[in-house]
Amino acid sequence: MSAAVFEVGGGVALRGRVRVPGDKSISHRALLLAARAEGRSRLTGLSDGDDVVRTAAAIGALGAHVDGRVPETVHVDGGPRWLREPESVVDVGNSATAMRLLAGFVAAFDWLTVLQGDSSVARRPMARVVEPLRRMGAGVDGRQGGTLSPLVVRGGGLAGIDYTPPVPSAQVKSAVLLAGLGAAEETVLREPVLTRMHTEELLSVCGAKVEVTREGHGQVIRLRPSTLSPLALEVPGDPSHAAFWVVAASIVPGSEVVVERVYVGPGRSGFLDVLGRMGAALELQWQDDTTADIVARHSPLVGTEVTGAEVPGVVDEIPVLAVAAAMAEGETRFRDLAELRVKESDRVATVRAELSAVGARVETAGDDLVVTGGTRLRGAAVRSHGDHRVAMAMAVAGLAAEGRTRVEGWDAVATSYPAFAADLGRLR
């Protein structure tokens, strides 16, 4: 077990303004597309977590020239004249997102690339990206027939496919689209359920030949082989990080917090819808079409139901939404959470265990998580299970608990939000 520990006491109101790190999902994709684009891209406000630092190092290992330090302004010189086969294994650390997206990226090139991660990534499912990449013509292998990492990718000679992912996943979509940039024909990606749209948005900004058509609750994306133009991008704040402060302000009496310049575009504002149904006092102060300051104030909450159709839009926020549910009156049921069982931890099990440790009433029923509010939380020793979102969710629970809460394994937070503790200090 990690020796890193974070302690937090409850009962102190949070007040002030906070700027969360740049959106992690956008940051990964911006770096990869900048490496693919012809010329120099300028990226400001990238996420400063280790996951994104690993992606920046990965595109450097693939030949792109990366100048600057995350999260300050980073310039990337990319395009085919820079890119090449890596000289050694590409290590993604704790980032399964980086591994899946990189698998699609390198599949477009006639190279051999070996992608490895830490022990957590070695347990994460990879068949969901391996299968479509193989259908496109890439040679992809790994442990247990390519279902687990490390992954070995021999790319090049790809054909476009017409593909519907069996599990709603922005990462699978993105891997297929990144590979499709180098395919010989059009690639069609069909999403029955909409997932976060960062890849297709950024492809459009880069001048890719991409067409997006809404269809029912989802969309169809058509991508033709494309040469990309460089990006000039200021990455907005990560809504999954903003959710911790929004929930904290909602459940701690006397709190009022403004989270600045958060991305709340398609597929990323679902946590605000859930909290709105629960009675949270929220206000959006729009900065542009997809970015807003979120104002959150303490308010009494009531239970709700989060359906399986909603889960892809709140998949990263469920641990902290479960904390909100523990403080709400009545029952909250999160349905169809199978996807949460294959994250950095089995989040259905770990959220139940750790919220129960601080006195919440939490049960599981298959892949459903049921939280019954109305009990007082009490400080306790809890564990992160190596999962950054569980660690931060339990810190938020500690803010509303009586006494002190000790979160063991706090170093997991460095993968996505290393300044969380410092930001909390500024709000108290």
C-alpha cells in the first residue's frame, strides 16, 4: 500500500474561486492530433496530471518535437516528416486512455510499436480497441490474445471500416478515428449512444474531412483520409474535476464555490443534470458555446435515479455523485455500472466499501449502486485503491463528515489532479 496519506476535517465551508486543470480527455487528443498535424501547434492549459505528461512523452518518442512544459504553453512540431518508429517501449504509466488512443494513432503507420503501462493498466480491457484495429488491417497483439496489455502494434496498410462499438466508449471511437486518418478509404463510426465528442470536434478544427450526423440518441461520424492543419488551442477546465468542487459546495453548509472556465459541451455536462434533479443550487455563467463558470452553493439534496443510458455521460463523476447521494434525502440508484468495474479500480465495489466506512448506507445489486441518504457521515480511515477518482471523492466525503477523514494511497491523485489539496486549501 502506498504511504501517501491525505487528511481532511469536516464542517468548514468552502468559499471562493478555483480553476481546475485542463480537460484530461481534450489534452490527450490535442497532443496526438498536434503530432499528426503538418506544422507547429500551440497548446495552452493542458492537464498537468501524469496521464497527460505520459502522452506528451509518447508523441516525443514517436518523433514529434515537443517544446514547453505542461500545463504552460506547449508547442508541438508534427506531421509525417517528424514521425517515426519509436526506439524503445512507450510507457503510458497509469493511463489506459493513452494506451487505447496511441494504439489507434500508431496503427496508421508502417511501424512496430510496443505500448506498456503499470500494473493497473495491465488489468484494463484492451479487446475493445484491438478488435476494430485488426479489422482495419493492423497487426495488434498482447496478452491473452490481445485482450490485455502490453500491446504490440504493427501498423500501416489500413482500410476504412463501418463500425459500431459494442460498448459506448469515446476511447474506442477515438482510436478508430485516429487510425482512420491513415486508412485508404472512408471510416464510418456509428454511436447509438452519444459519448464525449472531443475527437471529432478537434478533427474538424484541424481541417479533417469529417462529417458528423446526429441519429436518434447518437450519431454517425464519417472520416476520410486527411492531412491535418496545426492546432491553436486553450484547453478548458475538466468537468470531471469540477464535479468534486460542485458536489463539495452542494453538501457543506455555508459553501459557495465558482469553478472557472469549465468545458460543459456535448457529452460532458451530465453530472450537472443529475445534481440539478437532486436540487443542487447551480448557475452557469457562459464564457462561450461550450465553456462556462459553474457557481455552486450549498442546498438540500434529494435522491434520484441515474439510468444506464446516462452512465456514458457521467462515468467519471459517479464516485463523487455517490457522495452527493449519501448526503441527500432518500434513495439514489445508479444503474448498469458494468463499465465502472474495469476502471483503475472496480469502482462499484470500492465506492461501496469506502463510503460505507464513513457511515453511508450503500448497497450493490448486480451492476447497480444504491445509496440511501439521511445518515451522518463520520470521519474514518479510507483507501484510494490506487484510483484517483475514489481518492478525491472520499476527500469530498470527508469535508461533510464529523471528525477527520484519512485517505490512504493519496498519490493516485497525481495521475490527474496533483494540485487538488492545494486548491482545497485556498477554498477553506
